[in-house]
Amino acid sequence: MNSKNIETADFSKTGYSYTLSLISGKYKPVILYCLMEYEPVRFNEIKRYLGKVADKTLSQNLKELEADYLIMRKMYPQVPPKVEYSLTERGASLMAVLDKLCDWGNENRIAQ
């Protein structure tokens, strides 16, 4: 018998909920995976990697990941402007979680 009481449970206070809030959405996990594999990466390289994504959507996702201290943006003072993205130490620590998701997907992929 489970001694936990769902009546008083609050999913929003769990570590699982917090982690999902940081990587939720269609593009954030893919951006993080891209940076893990290829960092540093420029905006247009990320855009090509993702496929069809609007500049505004990609820019917003990058800003959110930066605000959550998962990635860093390095701007070079040159013309034309050059900006590169890479993982922060905090973002790199999240890669073990994403690696496990990848492992599970490889092990449980249904052949089509």
C-alpha cells in the first residue's frame, strides 16, 4: 500500500516539474543537445540543425535558456556581428539527463 497521499500532493513543487519547466517545448531539448554535440554554435547553425523554425521562435528559446543559466551567449565586437552559444556548467550538468532520454529512445524505438 502506498503511504503517500495524492490529496495533498503538489506536482509543481517537485524536482521533476522544475526540470521539465526548464527544458519544456519543442526546441529547447534539441538546442541543448545541439550545443552538447557541437558547441560553440552560431545562431544560423542552430537554425539549420533544427530545420523549420522561425527566427523569432529560436531567439525566444535561446533567451529563455540563457535566462535559466543553461546556455551562454558570447558576442564578438566585429562587423558583421558574431554571436556564439555554448552550454554553461549548469547546462552541461543537465546533459546526463538528456543522455538518458536518448539511451531510452534508442533502446525502445519501435521499428517502422
